[in-house]
Amino acid sequence: AQLKAEASALPALSIDVSAQPITRTVLRVVLTLTAAFEWRDRLHGGAESWWIWVEDSDTEHIYHKELWTLTKQQALEPQELSFTTPLFEPLPPAYYIRAFSDRW
């Protein structure tokens, strides 16, 4: 029970993705990011930073990366992050969105 309680504080995000082509070579991506962990001030302080990456499944090329910060107040509600990313021919079979904690 103690281990489960401690594990619930490990930072994790739930990510929902909406993607729409703007042009033949530009994709608009909207992420809905939701904190999927129990916020504890002694562990997380006032904010947690995350690296958000968009990469493909074949070459693992990173098409977009940015450092995104989630504050304690923002962790109470889903947050939106919007960006555009280039599209290259031939299109890969899939794009992956990854979120890595900057501290953990």
C-alpha cells in the first residue's frame, strides 16, 4: 500500500491529440495535457517541466520539441498546447508524441 501511494506521485501526463493539416507540408497539432499524478509540494514544488517531442516511427527524427511547464494550479485542469510541425514526403506511417519530465 505504501509503495502504491508513493508511485502515485511520480509525474505522468495523459495526452490527447488532435492533428489537422494546414497545407500539404504543415500540420497543426493541439495537445490536451492532463496531470496523471498526485501533486505533492515537497516533491514537485510549484511547477514541473516537460519536454514535448513529435517524432516518427521509422527514422526517429524529431519534428518538434519544446519545453512545457505545468504549474500546481494548472495541474487541476486539462491544459492545451498548440503548435505546427513540418510534413515531409514520404510521410511516415505514424508520428509519436512523447512527454519526458525535465527533472525525473
